[in-house]
Amino acid sequence: MVLLDGKALSLKIKNELKLKVLELKEKSIEPCLAVILVGDDEASKIYVQNKIKACEFCGIKSLSYHLKKDITQNELLALINTLNYDDSIHGILIQLPLPSHINKDIILENIASSKDVDGFHPINVGYLNLGLESGFLPCTPLGVIKLLKAYDINLAGLDTVVIGASNIVGRPMASMLLNAGASVSICHIKTKDLNFYTKKADLIVVAAGCAHLLKADMVKEGVIVIDVGINYIDNKIVGDVDFENVSKKSSYITPVPGGIGPMTIAMLLENTVKSAKNRL
Ligand code: GUN
């Protein structure tokens, strides 16, 4: 069994980005990411802090907007509009989830697609689903693909299963696997028999937000397992995979923490630098 070390790869990527940022600064472009957090969700606060810290590490400028949870949708749209027209800003990230009185789809649609470093704008989602590489790709699934590539895992022809159909991970993950030549099944909360899919899979991506969902008796020998889950049990972070037992049957598996989490942040930085480079 080989551990897919996202922490190590993300550090390598961030060190490479540092150099790219220096090159851009020599050309008078300072990559800049605007990060918007609405409300006081504790997990979101930590995610945002980690993103800002990672920007600092790479020399990317970050602007942090921490807004009250009762901000109106129109006030948030006005801020986005200002950031869209500010030429010194290359990426705009709105930490999700948003409070329920705000329509997240309207918000995401109003971020300029050229600054949509999360890859959530319908235009960027469209490029991905057309199999085109013109837009920004969502950070978590992009991190998965990069990690697999780093270990020379060829996806063409593999039978793959994605568990979870969210817009942030499951759906774009399925599209990227398809674009890489894999056969893809998407399973979700209404799937009748999850085992039926997972048992024959060569590769499984679990992004269900359910601790220890994937168990050893659900997978075949030699399976590749990617665990996107971040669950808190007794103040400890655990993934969606019963790692202790599933790892014994796996050829490759990601740890939690230290697998996909740090890759997600590295891809956000990469997208921000890509957006800044587009200005050249
Ligand atoms: N909330 C959970 N994951 C993400 C993400 O990748 N981007 C944003 N903006 N919010 C999230």
C-alpha cells in the first residue's frame, strides 16, 4: 500500500509557485486573492485562515473581507461588483456555505468568470463539462487529479466511482475523471446499493461528508482510494473512509489529514497565479 502524500506534494507545488510569483512581480504583477467570509461558522473561519496563510507563504497578496452574517444579498453583490472591476485583484473566493437568506447561485454567477479561482461560475463549469481546458477548475477535484498524476496513476480505462454529487467536489470530480478517460459512476444519498458500485471499482473518490462510510468489505483488493472527507469526531479529524481497514486492501490511499486537504489549498494558489498570468 502506498500513501498518497498530499502534504508533501502541496509543499512542492507551493515552493514552485513562490518562484512564479517572484517572476510575475518582476513584471509588475502582484498576484492578489480576495477572500470573502460571511458569518461566524467556525470551520469556515479555519479554512479561510489556512487559505490566507498559504497565500502569504507563496508571496500572494490576500485581501480578507469578514462580513456580518446578516449582510443582505445586495450588499454582498455590491462588494463582488467592486472586486470584479478592481484590476489589482486576480481571484475572488467566497467561502461556502453562505447564510440561508443569500442565494449562493446568484452570488457565484456574479463573480467575474475570469476571477473565479474556485471554478464555480456556470461558464467555468460549462468549460469543464465540455472537456475544454479554457476555464478554472474547482480546487478539490483538481487536487485529486494532480495527486494521482504525481504518482503516475493512469486513469484511462479505469472503473471509477465518485461518492457524493456536490457542485464543489462530486460533480466536477466525475467530469475530470471522465475527461481523463475513466468510466465513472456517481453515487449519492439516494443510491440503492452503494456496494454494487464500490466492489468492482478500480478507484473510489469519497466526498460524502460521512465519517467511515467506506468500509473494507465494500472494496476489492488493490483498489485506489481518495478520501475527501473532513469530519470531526472527539475533536479529531477523520475522513469518509475507514482508513485502518480499507488501507489493508488498497494499492494507493490518501490519509486524512495530509491527503486532499492541503492539495485543495495548493490548487487555489495555482489558480490565482494562473489568473494573474492571464494579465501578461
Ligand atoms: N466550502 C467548502 N469547500 C469549499 C471550496 O473549495 N471553496 C469555497 N469557496 N468554499 C468551500
